[in-house]
Amino acid sequence: MSELSFETGRQIGVLINRKGQVEYVMVGNAKQIEMPDFGRSRVSKERFRGLRCVHTHLQDEKLTQDDLTDLALLRFDLMSIIQVEARTGLPGMVYSAHLVPMSAKEMSADGDEAVTEPYQFLEPNIPSQLDANFLELITSLEAEMARVSESARIRSTGRERAILVGVTTGDLDAANESMRELEELTLSADVTVVDSVIQRRPQIDPRTVLGRGKLDDLLVRSMRLGADLLIFDTELSPAQVRSLSDATELKVIDRPQLILDIFAQRAQSREGKLQVELAQLKYLLPRLVIGQNSAFSRLAGGIGGRGPGETKLETDRRRVRDRIAQLERQVDALGRQRHERRKNRLQKHLPIISLVGYTNAGKSTLLNSLTQSEVFAQKKMFATLDPTSRRLRLPYEQEVIINDTVGFIRDLPDALVSAFRATLEEISDSSLLVHVVDASNPRVVQQIESVDQILKELDLNRVPQIIAFNKADLMNENEIADLRREVDAEIDCVAVSAIHKATLRPLTEAIGRRIGRLLTEAAQVPTAVNQIYAEANG
């Protein structure tokens, strides 16, 4: 091999099975060699491929990152390179590495241990001095891999295992905060997070988002940790999803799709389910491509089953558009019904209070404590999708309607905002908004800004607002005071704990005072108008 490689100026390699027989011969160029396409999924995670790869290096290199990546992804028994002497063409040093089993700690994906390297290097030597009993070593390694995998299966909950991926061109601290939120979303979707990766780049790769080296590293991590899917902390284009899926052979989803999946899990009412399906179809439509998503549509067969010359892709798209139009009509009808119910409430002259805020801030828990209700509340993102209304008696014998609304989040998908417009209209008729904030969250200021931005985009920032610093029992007075100084000075702020009813009195009194002022101002408007009219007419 060394002589042929020296004469041709090309790397030459062989794949040898455990019987010592050569199964593949490969010829590359001066810098690299290309492996056969085996298909990684055909090899069990408890076994190796049963082939040793031995190839030459012409430029006095040791094992390269490409060699180690091929070793991990193709699950070779061994990766060895032979250095070819530049003057004589004789074989020089042999460098080898083999895969090692994951530890039980890594496989369980709990604890704080970092993922270790998946390979181990053997002592380099000249060919005549290589005397390791490799068959004995590979047999013991496979036995250990099977033991760890079996232990992991016993502990497994049947949930999917995900690696979170973030790519940023800006501030790394902001990217880390966004990744922590993505992890909360992933856990809320009942998915196990086994690892997370952030790459800072001058610009996003238009095809694969990540750089090639980071993508190779991600492939190794995914195989080593037994990941089922990759979740990207950004919105991916259809072409990027296809490229990443082809490169990794894993399911690839982005942040908007993850949020849509959580909404699909949480929706209970007919209206909520319709809105979620509408949002999912609007997200799916531009992502329908030839040969993919075919499971979505039933086959169109027989006369009249499809238009003349219409392809399967066109049929799928037409069916999606038809279903979107049908859902929009149903959502509009439910929106009109909701509007009539709101009119009835307004005719009773009861002020409407809406609880708004970031997801998982404690809005439903606060509603339950204020009204002695049993609305579903859980420490998960988007536990509430269907708005709930309850009567609340305030101090001084005031009575109001209080609404629990769907939580907001940074970068809420446009399809969701559009689909939930009928639900969000509930907020527009409010006399007062109570902006519920998780004061104990380290990203509380950013969450307040995100909610304010969404309210502004929905033209709801005109509605008067009170901020309720929830979970104040987890903070001291100085921290609460610092937080007050960071928000708009014109907005009333009240510290509460939704799980301690004794802390809610200041909030109800603040609501009562604000509602009282609003009712007084509303009563003064007709009087002022009559006075202006009278003055204008002498």
C-alpha cells in the first residue's frame, strides 16, 4: 500500500473484516480518501461495523479530524493510518484509534458531566511492532456497549432524545439565554434534552446553518448520545431542513415547529384545536416538497381525483389550501360567536380584566387564587391555550370579569398569532390588563419587553396596565425594588405570590382603584361633550 501510494501520489486504503479479508479497496487523492456509502442507520448502537479501515497518509499527518469523524459515524472497529516516507515510499509510523462505549452517566443524560470523546488512541508504532490482540479488545468493547445500552433502555421513559442547536452572529450571552428558554420549551414538549450546542459564526451558512466542522461534531454527538432529533433555536427554511435531514439522517425541527407541537399537545377545546391545526397547516404549506410529507395526504385516485396533469405535490398543496380555507371559515364563525358573548358581557357593564404575560409566568395559578377556581395550571410552557373567564368581586363591592389568556413568548410564530387572532381579540375589549411577570426569572426584564412588543404589534398597548410581580416570595425586598426601577415608571407595580392568597390583597386593591378611575373618567366624558356642545350653540 505504501509503495503504490508513493508511486501514484494518492491515498490508498482498505477495509478489512474480522477474518482478515479485504472487503473494499479505496483510492483517493493526495489529501483525502472517500469512504463507501454504508448507511449509518444499518449498524446497531451496541455493535461496531466489523471492519477495520487502514489507509495511507502522504503528508506526514497523524489521524485527522476527518478520520476520527469517519470512525465515529461509520462505526469502524478501528481507524489506522500509515505514514508514507516522503523520500523512500516505505511505511512509517502507524497511528490508530477505536471507539469507546459511553458511560452510563452520559447515556442517562442527567447530571452535569460533559460528553467525553468517543474514541481512544492506541500507542503509535512501526508496522513490525504492532502486536495488540484487537479481536479480544473489540469483543470486550461491544460487550460493554451492550451493557450500557441495556441499562439505558431500562431507565428510558420512551420519550424522544433531542440535541438543542443554537447559531448566532451576535452576542453569545443572548444566545445562551435563548437556548435556556429553548430547553424549557423542549422539556414542556415531553422531550429529553441530551445535549446542547451553540456556534458563533460571522454569518449563517445558507445551506446547513452550521459550519462543516461543527456539523460533523454534531453528527458524532448525536450518534454517541442516541439522539432522535435536532431542535434548532431559529426558524429554518425548507431547504435548510432538507439539507440537515439528509446530512444527519435525523428528524430536524426548528423553534416555531416546536412551539406548534406544544400547542397541539395542549389544545383541549374545539376552537383551540382548530386554531392549532390552522397554524400547523400554514407552517407546513411552503415546506411541502416532492417526495416528502406524502403521508399527510390520502392518495387521490380514480376519475376526478386530481386535475389534468396535476402532480402529487400539487395535489397535496391544493388539499392543504382547501383545508386552510375551511378552517379559517370555522375559526371566523367561532370568532363571531365569541364576539356576541363579549357584547352580552359589555351590555351588563361589567369591566373586563385580562391576565397577560410571558408563558409560564403563573397567570392560571393567579386566576385560581383570585376566584377560587380550578382552571388547569401546570409549571410548563403554554399550559393554557383556551381562554377562561371568571367573575371576581373586588374590594368596595366592585365586580369584574377576569380573563386568563394564552401566554406570549419571544419570536412567537406568525402563523400562531394569525390563527389565534379570535382568542387575542378577548384582550382588546379589556378595561385593564394585569401583566403577570415571573419576577424570579433571570430573564424577567427581557420577558417584559417581549410581552410589551407583542402587545404593541397587536395594537393593545393602548389598554391601561398593571404589572404583577409574581413569585415575589422567592425574592427579597431589594431585588423587588431594583426590578420596579427597571420598568416603566408610569405603570403601577404590585408584588404578589399566586400560591399565597394573603399577598393578593394589594393587587385587588390596585385593580379596584384603577377600575374606579376608569369608570369615573368614562362617566365624565358625556358631561364634557354636552358642555362643549352647549357652549358651541350659545
